Amino acid sequence: MDKKKLPKKNKITNLNFIATYLFEHPGSSATDLRRALWIYHNKEWKDIQEKGFSIRRSYTSYFQISNGKSHRGYAGRYWKKINRNRWILTSDGLFYVNKRLINKVNTVNRRVIKHKKMCRGCHK
């Protein structure tokens, strides 16, 4: 009996999350995106001290560009800077948008906004 290879269930990756976030909230800052990604994985912002989110280190490689090249190859290809700290999705990035994530992205965004209001200037 031939065993058919079953297709792997589409796993949601950080690329999918970032692309969907930028699709829903174009012009977001990298800091907001990284906070949102952290909340998506860790669920609660109150765990920040225990889990170790760093405003300078957590998920930065997704947005690093030096000498015109992206560290991982994502920045510039799937999303690009429109000014000093705002990002938008590129046409290649649209392929990573996952419609199953849209509600979750919006829920996480509300938490990011709430945290920004509560914590103005606490990470500077």
C-alpha cells in the first residue's frame, strides 16, 4: 500500500504574523511590531520581567538593515521603511499575509496600544 504524503498543516510563522500586522496596520513602528510579536507568543505583557522582552534585542533581526542589506533578508524584501521608524508591506510581503491571523493581530494591537499608554517613557 502506497503511503501518500500528507501536506503539512500551514504553520503560522513570525513572518506571517509581521506581514499580517503590517497589512492591517501599515506604517507601524518596528518597536510596536516587536511588542506585538512578543505578546502573540507570550500572551501577557505583565510577564515581561520574567520572560525577558528587551526593547533593544527582542526580534530585532527581522528589521535590521546595515550597509543596505537585511540581516535575515526580510527587511527591504517583505517590508520596507517609509521613514525613520515606520514600516509598510511590500508586494512580496503580501504572500505572507494570513487571513486566519487578522482577528488575533487586531487583539494583540489593542494590547500594544494599551501598554504604550500605560508605559510612556518607561523604556527609554
